[in-house]
Amino acid sequence: MIFDYLLDTLIYIGIYAILAISLNLEAGYTRLMNFGKVAFFAIGAYTSTLLSIAGMPFIVGLIGGIILSALLGLLIALPTLRLRADYLAIVTLASGEILRLFFLNEQWLTDGPMGIRGIPQPMYTVFEDNYIIFYALLVYGILLICYIFAEKLINSPFGRTLKAIRDDEDAVQVFGKNTFNLKIKVFVISSCMASISGTLFAHYLAYISPDMFFPSLTFSVWTMMVIGGTANNMGVIMGAVMIQVFERGTRFLKDFVSLPVEPYNLRIIIIGLLLILFILYRPDGMIKEKKSKGRL
């Protein structure tokens, strides 16, 4: 029982670590203040779910979510990435909430607030009793691929240009770089990665509903990035570990300690205090950004 719970926690850590890496590509390395990250997480979850229920293999649902997230990311990026950081944050936040309301109200497609149950789980009949072990390996295999991809991307000339845009966009434009196109590319890439985490989330739970995709999920992932270390992919993974351990660990406190508040509220209080302390005393997070040298 404890072993299964630990594996369950590890799976959640892996899923949210992928989502945190995708946000880090935008906000950490390029300073694109995307507060609607949950939208692409939901697109991956719902697209793969609907395709799987229609009889398509898991990999088709995964790819379908990636394609749809890329298109949505492009549609959002084209009119918004010329906005200042604060306006961009507002627009992306609104986009995420609009999409959640779409899933909530279009019952013919998503079963509305009741959600979709019985989502097929890949390879379940093969592993059955050991399925949670298989799924943990699947999640961490994909996490490793995403991590390596993000590291290769950031350490390439493209990635160094993104960091230069973050530090001084005007200077990058002076060198003849089309910063708008570069921001669109990283926005689409990170949207696709967020979709992958959403697909893994949906097929693990075998159930999704619109109330799983509130803006609070985006802010939770932002907390993982800030605490772990912005512009450091290993740091955001460590942030995902810390936040998920707190979120899931506080559920058991009431069994051992008499608490004056509900465990859910205690979790929010602890995470909020951690975020404040890190911002005040360790703004670079647990692991600082690696300073790279190279030409644009």
C-alpha cells in the first residue's frame, strides 16, 4: 500500500515536472509571462481522451494533443506576444479560463461538469497488477526525453538567443534577430510539451473534468518554477518534487497530529510561506541558472 502511494506520488511529480519544464522555457528563459499554461495541459488531456474513447491508440491521442496544442499556441501567440509582460499575463490567463468554460458547457463533447470516465489506459491488459510500475516508467521515460530536449534547445544558439531576448530584447533586435518569430516558436514548443503532460495525467487517472483545470493549477506550476529555480530545468524538477511532497504529504498529518486547520488549507499556507521566503531570501530558487557562454 505504501509502495503504491509512493509510486503514485512519483507519477504526479513526473507529470508536473514536464509541465514545469514547459513553463520554464517560456517564463524562465524567455520571460513570456504565460498565466494560461493550464489551457495546453487541458488540451492534451481532452484531445487524447476523446481520441482514445473513439478507439485510437494512445500514441495517436498523444500526437493529436500535441498538434492541437501547437495550433492553439500559435493562435494565441500571434496577437499577444507583442504585448507587454503584464498584458500578456492577463490575456493568457483569460485564454485558459475560456477554454475551461468551453469544456464545462459543451456537454455533447466533454460531458460537461460530470467529466469523462473510463479513459483507456495504455498497455493496461499487459501489466494489470503491476500497471502503476509500468506507468511510472513511462512517465519518467517521457520526462527524461523532455528534459534532454529542453537542455539541448537552451544550450543551442536558439536557446542563447532566447535568454538574450529575456535580458535585453532591443539589443537582440539590433543584431538583426526577429524576436517576435523566436518568441512564437518557443511558445508553440512549450505548449506542445504541456500537452504531453496533460495526456499522461488523463490516462493515469482514467477520468477528467473541467474542475481539474482551474487557473490555480497554473499558479502551482509557477510556484514549482520559482522555488526550484527559474531558467534551470533541473531546478524546476526539484521544485515539482518539493511542492508535490507537501501537497500529498499534508493529507496524512491529521492521522498523526491534531491540527487547528484542515490539511488542504495547511498545504496552501505552507506553500505560500515557502514561496514568500524564497522570493525574499533566495530569488534564484534552490538551483541557480547556469550561465552559458556562446555566440547568438
